[in-house]
Amino acid sequence: MVCEGEKATRSSRPARRVVRYVILALAVVSAVAFVGFLRFADQVAALQPPIHPKADAIVVLTGSAQRIGQGLELLKSGAGQRLLISGVHPTTSGNQIRKLNQSSSTLFECCVDIGHDAIDTIGNANETARWISDHGYRSILVVTNNYHMPRSLLELKRSDNRTEFISYPVVSADLKSGYWLAKRAVVRPMISEYIKYTAATLRDMAGAGSSKGLRGDVALDNRAQENDGGEFSMAK
């Protein structure tokens, strides 16, 4: 005869087995994610700007003054015919950027375009693709932070697979030594970028769509939602 204690023990075994499987699965996923992060960090650390950079034009994906300064230096050195600064805030003018970088008005009037439409990296890519199409360029120097470069190139090639994109990484932190792992100010943006890059890669592999990341399109979508909401309210 089976006592109540034995019945309770037997009934709890499947639950314990499920818990063990869940813990094991989480451990495997965590290990894979950690290894992937280290590989991503190695990939970023290995990025180096070309010794003799040369392309039809240059694009800077905004986010720091250091990127813009580097793009302007490349333009002045003749590395490209023209420069696009993509993703500039609508309230920031080209003249403000020129003054902050102590650049000449002649250079800006001649060869610098300011893009105000992009709101994220996908928007940077779409804004750049439009600019490339307008000018008929075939090769582009891409200037952005080293940790931001893998995702930037992924989105740029997704938006325009006919243009050659040449990376010109701006090194924001030394990743070649292990000391950066102890620096929170470096680790946090690296982890954030790794997650975004992984999501973008999976989205690309799945062939899934995404927003265009452009201010004009966001405004149109918002207006469309407002109109839909208004019609729904009237129908009620």
C-alpha cells in the first residue's frame, strides 16, 4: 500500500524535472550569449581604418562630435568628394556644426550635406541610401564608433546592396586588452550594441520588415493612427 508521502514525492518529480530542464536551458542560453558577446567584442577590436582611405563620398552616422570631426578631416584630406552627416537633430543647423568643429563655411557650402530625417541606425541607412541614389555614388566611407560599425554596415547593405561601404571606425575605447571589461562606461554600451546587432542579424536572416526610421515616415504613421482612431471612435 502506497502512503500519502510517497504519492506526493512521485507527483513532484515531473515538476522538479521541468525546473531542472529550464535551469539547464537558461544556463546554455547564457553561455552562448556570453561567448557571442566576446566574439562580438573581438570583431569590434579588430576593426581598423584603412591606411589610405578613398571613396566617392563619406557618411558620418551621428552620435558624437568625435565622429563628425573625423568625417570633416577625411573630407578635407580628399578621401571623398562630399560628406553627409546623417541623423542630425532637427533643431541643429549645419552652421552650428560648422562652428563647433571650427570648420570653414566654404567647405560646408561646397561639400557638406546635413541629414535631419534619421532617428536611428535603420534611419541612417535609409537616409544614406537616398543620398547615394541622388548623387550616383558607388563607394562610401562610413564613419561611426567602432562598436556601432557592425550593425551600421548590416543596415546600410540591407538598404543598398549595390554600393561598396568601407568602414572607418572611430575608436572610443581600447578593446584589445581585457581591462575594458572592468569599465562600466565601456561594457554597458557594448552589451547594448551587441543585443541590437544580434536582433538586427536575426531580423535580417528571417527576412522580417522594419520601420524606416525616418522622421517623415514616423509622422505619417502617427497621423494615420490618429485618423484610424478617429474613424473607430465615430463608428462606435
